[in-house]
Amino acid sequence: DYRVVRIIYFEDDFYNYFGKVPPLVEVYGLSTDSWKRVGAAVPCAADHRSGSVAFVDGAVHWLASRKAFSSAEDVVMSFDLNDEVFRVVMLPDNLLDGVGQIVSLMDFKGSLSLFVFSPEMPSVSKRCYIWLLREYGAVKSWTKQFTIVPHDTVEFPLGCTKSGKVIFQTGGQLFSFDVENQQFKDLGTSWEPYAVDAMFMESLVLLEGGNVAFGQAMSVGASCNSAYEDGYFEDFQE
């Protein structure tokens, strides 16, 4: 089955995602064309601004933050599509290593990986790191596996191919980088302002027709988002 996971946060007046109304989790199933509410507790606030999501070992992963004493702690939050439970994966120590400012999640040959780069500091962004989680769930197995020295400042990493080549945007152009032989390849394509990636998998599943519940729910969600942005809702009522 193909599924969509949706997490709805209700922000209070203090920009707190975990106020009076707890986050709502819903899962859509293509085979049934229906949404169901999941009672799993959401442990973190997913960083929706990064657009960084990875599907590894049957779970969806987001970069996220959670409260740790008086400050926020950056982590990876996962949602297992089999048991429908959220889990937290801690980030490695010295992740940024004085070089990176931004972290992006990727699936590198079936392993959860972190791409560390710094698009706003050209003087230090000539190096990018790829961390691999060698043993899923084991924090100590995080390994700084690859170092990339791009020709220009990396603006945004898009993801990895099945063969392990990293695709990223730099100078308005798309490049691939072979981590094994340390070679760059200009893909001959320019994107402005930026590109997005999606994993392609051949399938005989038909998407035409039906899917009424999904379309209705997404339309309602878009309307609610617009209304919140315009200041129409002062309180949430289910």
C-alpha cells in the first residue's frame, strides 16, 4: 500500500507546538482511499522548513527539535509505518565540526545519512560531510564517511541516487558527485531558484480516478493553512 503521513501542529501564542492542543497524526492509505487518526504521541517538532525527509528501514524520518531542559535539542524523528510509533534518533557529536551550518537528511544506499554543508559562508563551505548511521538506531554507529570538496559553494543537496552518487545544486547548476572516485559531473541543467528531488520507483498501481478522501482532506488542509496565515482563526475547534 502507498501511504501519506500528516502531522498537524497547533501553535499557541508563544510559538509553542506543544501547548494546550497536542499534535494530530493522520495516515492516508491509497488502497482504502481513507484517512485514519493515529494515537501515537509526537515527541518532537518536525522542521518543515528544511524540506528534509528520508524513508529508511520502513520509517519516515524528519529533522526535528525537542525541548531539553531550557533549550531545544536537534534530533531526527522517525515514524515507523509498520507499528505506527514515533521514535527519536540522536545526532552524532561534533556533527557540524566547525564547517556546517545546515544539515539535510538523505537515504544513502539504504542507510540513514546526514549531509552537512554551509551555503552562507563560502570561506568554510569548501568542504561538505556525509555522516552514515551504520547500525540503525545505534547512536554510536554514526560515522563521518565522506568528505566532499565542491568547486563552488553548495547551495542545496537534493539527495542520492541508488548507486550512491550525491546530487546537489551549486552556482545554479545541478551536479552529481561520485563518492567512490571523488569525481564531479555537471548534469547540464540549471534550476532557479532551486530544485526538489523525488525517488522514482516503477509500479503497476493505478492512481487515476478515486482518491476522493485524499483530495478533500488536502484541500481542507490548504484552506486551513491559508486561513491561519490570514489571521482568521483565533482558536481551534475540532
